[in-house]
Amino acid sequence: MARRRFTILFTLLGVAFFVSVVGFGLLYVLVGRAPSVPSNATLVLKVGGTLAELPETLEFNWIPLLTSLLVALGGLALGYFVYRNVNSPAEDRLQIPLLKNKYYFDEAYNFLFVKPSYWFAENVVYRFMDQTMIDGVLHLFGPGTSGIGSAIRNYFDLPVINRFFGDGSYKVTWWFMRIVRPIQTGRVQQYLLFALSIFVIVGAIVGVAIYLLA
């Protein structure tokens, strides 16, 4: 465990040193180096305006480099010595509530958006719109449609459809079959005589009708 801690410490120190040196070197190269132009030339820089004179060349200074190294290495060292024996968040005595609770972003989001959404869905959408408006309209139409359905069933379905057409057609068919059944003897002679009788009767009726119309 101790070996791993020292490995992490020296790795962070090396990264901090490298970043400090490279950053200071880039700043010196980009800002502190004198431009390679003749001394009697007029330099025009497009940085917020026009400069008629050459800017003063900055000399290399060790103070910013050493300051940045001291701050970076001092911060890493202080963090290491403070948290080297801390193995869990509960052992950290320097916790800042604002940082520990992530700037209270979750609490603010819950207070500003989640709770109002739940309240709106429960009280406005469910209780007012669903239970009061929609269910109220359905309850208004429910008794009316039930009464119309009962009237159609009692005054049209049962007497007309069921009794007149359904039972009536059954009774007519049963009555007609009672009349026809005696002549169904199974003898061909009787069937021929019956057919001849119908033919004569129909012919007589047709002949009388033609005579009367003529």
C-alpha cells in the first residue's frame, strides 16, 4: 500500500513539473521573445488596435517558473500528507459540504423540477383533468346511453326482432308445415294429381283474368 502511494506521489510530481516547465516555455516563446525584424522598421500588430512602435522585449525571469512549480508541488505534497491515511470518505475530516454534495445540484434539480412535475401530474393531470373532467363527462353520458339502450331493447329488440320476426317466422313455418304434412304420403300418383290440380287452377285463374281484361 505504501509503495503504491509513493508511486502515485512521484508520478503526480513529475507531471506537475513537466506541465509547469512546458507551459512557462510556451509563454516565453510566444510572448517574451523579441520579433526578428529590423530595429528601424515599423511594426503593426492586429491585437485590439495598431501599434506604431516595437514592444519592449521581456527578459527571462525565473520567478514565475519557480512560483508555479512551488504552488503545484506544494499542493500535491499537502494533498498527499493530508490524505495519505484516508481510506474512505467517512475518514475525511476536511470535506466541504458544498463540494461533497456536488454544489447541491441534485437537491436543486429535485426541488425545482422533479417535485413540481410530480405535483402537477398528481393534482392537475390526475385529480382535476382525469377524475373531474374526463370521468365527469363520462358519468354524464353514462345514464343517458344506458336509458337509450334499455329503451331500444324493450321497445324494439324484444317485440320486433325477437317476437315478431324471430318467433313469428317460426310460428308461420310451423303452421304451414302442419297443413302440408298430411299430403306428404310418399305416393307418386298423389303428387302428380296434386300438381295437375294446381296447374288446372292456375290456368283457370289466368284464363279468367285474360278474358276480363280483353
